[in-house]
Amino acid sequence: MTDLLAAGVSRSLLDSGFAEVTLPSEGGTLLQEAITRSRAFFGLDAQVKKRHTSSDLNFGYRPMGVEYSISPDRPDLNECFTLWADRLDLIPAAEELAPLTDALLGWRGFLVPFVGDIVRHVADAFGDVTPPDFAKASYLQVNFYPQASSGGRDLLQDRHEDGHLLTVIHATDPGLEIWDGLDGARAVSTGAEQVLVMPGSVLTALTGGKVAPLYHQVRNHDLAGRISIMYFVNPELTEPLHPWNGDRKVDLRDQVRNKPSMFGLPDVPVL
Ligand SMILES: [Fe+2]
């Protein structure tokens, strides 16, 4: 049922460089449940949340101050929670977080086939190419901005592109700004049942530059409690990753694997 929607997203990515999507009702319900459960989690005591932090900070809860967009001395002003693939076993004490992890797995269950359809439709535009598998190398991340006004910064996240294949993002409150080929940045928002699909530089490499990475930033509107939820889509790196356009002999895996280092994060795992 989402295939027609995915075909439209694919056309928007190729023609406009990003896509605004109104979800079917079951997708919107799963998304809102994930937001509700995430808000409850971030409201927990700091010491409780830290119990769910992995030693490499890549799984589960990550306090503010680790991840950045341009420079380590300007960390993103949010804490976050990440679920890689469906690997609850990588999140310390995940069994204590069943309402949250159930909701995230539910939202992921909508996203995986939807994103699969999108990637296949984009690949089809380049002829006889095989889209990469992605589910085991992709992850959900929920960002929570507790006190946006602290620090006096105009931007909560500096201008960046995500360095992934695609990002599917929903935000509860204003702040996101994108450069979509027009003059300067413009504000975009998502309604309760809406997401944006943003291409990253891995899609740029795969398409031989046909789809540019969508640069974006998050402006500080002094809002407390803003939540954004992203599905960061990475290709699995177990097979060679050849461009769909241009020199098809090149293997793109090395440049994909260490892209998170530009944000202070570990390499992309395949789980
Ligand atoms: Fe981003």
C-alpha cells in the first residue's frame, strides 16, 4: 500500500532534492506512539537514563555533549536515544524500557518496507542496478532538546548533512531549516502525521551526483521539550557498494563506513 507513496517520494527526491510525506493513518499512529513514549523516557531522572548508555555511546541513551554538527566545542544541544536495527540486546537494561522500545520497533516496522520501496524506486531511475540492503545498518534516533534557550546559541544544531543514504525525520516543534536549492535556508515543519525524507551524501555518491545531500540546521526558538525522531538509513556494508551512475567499478564502502566520524561518532556497524 505504501508503494505508490514511495514512488512519489522517489520522484520528489530526484526532482526536488527532498520529499514531504503525509503518512497513511497506521504510520501516523505508530509515529505518535513513538513520540509519546520517547517523551516519557526523557522525563526520567538523569541517573536512570544513564543506565541505558552503551560504553561506545552508540546504542541507547546518549547525554548531551557527545555529538556535534561541525565542531566538537559546539555540541548539538540535545540528548538522544538510539536503536540500531532491532538490536535491543545492544542497549543496556533494555528490558526496563519495554514501552519505549516496543513503540520504536513499531515505528521501525512501518519504516523498513516504506524505505525499501523508496530506495528501489530511486534505483530504478538508473536502470538495471541492485539497491543495497539497509535494515541491519540503519537506526532510529530520538533527539530531545530539554532547555533550548540555554547557552544563548542561535542554532541548536549547526548546518550539516547527515552523511547517510536517506533520513526520514519528524519534529514536534519548529526549528528545522533546509537548503533545498533556493536562496538560503528556509524553515520546514512536520504535522502530526508527516515526515520529511532527506537525501544524504551516500545517495549522492550512489547517484553519481544526481541527488545532492540536503543541508539543514536547527534554529533555537527557545522551545523546551522539542523532540525529533529520525530513521537514519545506511547501506549494509557486507557486499561491495557500487554507484548506480558513473563509474560502476568503484566500491564506496570505505567512505560510507567512517562518515559518522564527522559528528564525533563511531563507524557504521552492520548488525
Ligand atoms: Fe541532521
